[in-house]
Amino acid sequence: MARGKKIYEGKAKTLYEGPEPGTIIQYFKDDATAFNGEKHASIAGKGVLNNRISAHLMTQLESIGVPTHFMKQVNMREQLVRKVEIIPIELVMRNIAAGSLCKRLGVKEGTVLSRPLVEYYYKDDSLGDPLVGEDHCMVMGWADPYELEEMVNMAWRINDYLNGLFAGIGLRLVDFKLEFGRVWDEDGNLYVLLADEICPDTCRLWDTKTGEKMDKDRFRFDLGDLVEGYQYVAEKLGLIPESGIMQDGSVDEKLAEKLSNIENELASARKLRSINKAKPRKA
Ligand SMILES: Nc1ncnc2c1ncn2[C@@H]1O[C@H](COP(=O)(O)OP(=O)(O)OP(=O)(O)O)[C@@H](O)[C@H]1O
Ligand SMILES: [Mg+2]
């Protein structure tokens, strides 16, 4: 599939114009960064694994009715997605205390929260993606109340689904980060889609039995080989063979290329639900 001009180079992915207007090719890089870019490394295999895992999770979510930007996995490093206008808010859903929540509030890591907690972070690297409240999102014009409601509803649904999915393969979904974007149809109706990626870079996943961390914290805190953790997740999800996709420290290209032929094309079948911006009627 022909990819067009480079649009954006992020820390984990590069975006190119897609073959049709309104589409984008997401290229998953091997780069790993942490602490707002302070720590950086290139880790062979990471891009391939994240592409595969994210394509799979997005497909699963589509199948339960969560509208996503995902269209198709193109090859081992690239996927075709719908171009959206990214809402500049990272929504974090937490089930168990970890990471910045522990640091900020002094909660002990591993504390199971009384219910899932939704947090918003303003997407701005120069400010270090600060924690913000719902009111900030609305007053600053990053999202309106209807969009926020749609995002939160989707996040709860995603959390319920992914909790079960990961529990079934012996992993605890500790927390995860979501990004959403806007698209409009010809009639000007607005749709909010799940965008970006869902993978061990953006989720915390702990082994149920051993507590071993299988996510990006391996890189952040030097807890072990990152690719081993990501391969563990991919293998448990049934996406790669037990023997993994690496050979002598690099990706087994032949094997990895075959992994991209699996995911289906949901784009044509998708049914989107536009946001109803009408004021709720008083009872
Ligand atoms: N469907 C989409 N349409 C347009 N942009 C998208 C889409 N999905 C994801 N993006 C954006 O593409 C970029 C992905 O690159 P990457 O994840 O590497 O960025 P990043 O380094 O984390 O930077 P950022 O702080 O901008 O997220 C992000 O800015 C993300 O918001
Ligand atoms: Mg990102």
C-alpha cells in the first residue's frame, strides 16, 4: 500500500498520508522513550509487537461496538487508520494504583481502587502533559461536555472489556491511556473515535500470579528485557508463536510479515454513532 508524505514524527510512531483522503498510515517505530523523552533507546521488535497488539485490541473493541480509527494492518510495522482531529486530552483509566498516581498522592502501588478512576492529562509535551480536571478541558476548549461524556462512556466500556480479556490470559490490567479524535460526515455530524494505539506502551499489565510487569515500566525502571514482556503479552493473546518473533536480537522478518495478514477490514462494515448535541429534554 502506497504511503504518502510524512505528516508527523512522534516518539513512538510516524504518521504518513494514507492512500485515500482522510486516511493515515501509522508506522510503529522501535523507539522507546520515558520521562518525557529524557530516557531513550531503540529496541528491536518493539514496533512490530505494538503494531500487532494494537491492531488486535482495536479490532476486538470494534467488534463490541467501540468506534475506532483502525482500518487495517498493512504490514508488520504499519497500519491504515482514519485520520482524525485529535482531542488534546489523554484519558487515563486506572484500576490499581501505580505510576504517577502513587507519586502524586502517596498511595501504595498495587492498591486496588474502590472503583476505576478516570483522569485527564493535557497533551502538551512542553508542559509535561499535566493532569487537568474536567472543567479545564471544557473551559480551555479542548473538548465540550458532549465529547467528554462520549469519551468517558467509551473508556468505561473499554476498561470492562479489556479487564476481562486480560484476566482471561493471566494478566491484570492496572491502568491504560486512551486518545480520541473527531471526524465529521458530509452532513456535518460529529463522531468521536478511539484513536492512537493500545499496547504495552500505553497499558500497565502485571502477571496475575507473579506480579511481574509486562509493560513499558520494564524500560522505565530497568525491570527486564522489554521485548520479552511484550512478546509474552502477544503470545498470551494468541498473536505470535510461543517461540516469539526474534532471532539473534532482531526481528525474524519472514515470520513477522505473516503476522500482518491476519486482521480483517472492518472499515466498510463499521456503524458509527454521531454525538447527539441536542440538550436533554426535561422530564
Ligand atoms: N487517527 C489519527 N489521526 C491523526 N493523528 C493521530 C491518529 N492517531 C494518533 N494520532 C496522533 O499521532 C501521534 C502518534 O505518534 P506518537 O504516539 O509517537 O506521538 P507522541 O510522541 O506520543 O507525541 P504526542 O505527545 O503528540 O502524542 C500522536 O500525536 C497522536 O495523537
Ligand atoms: Mg504517543
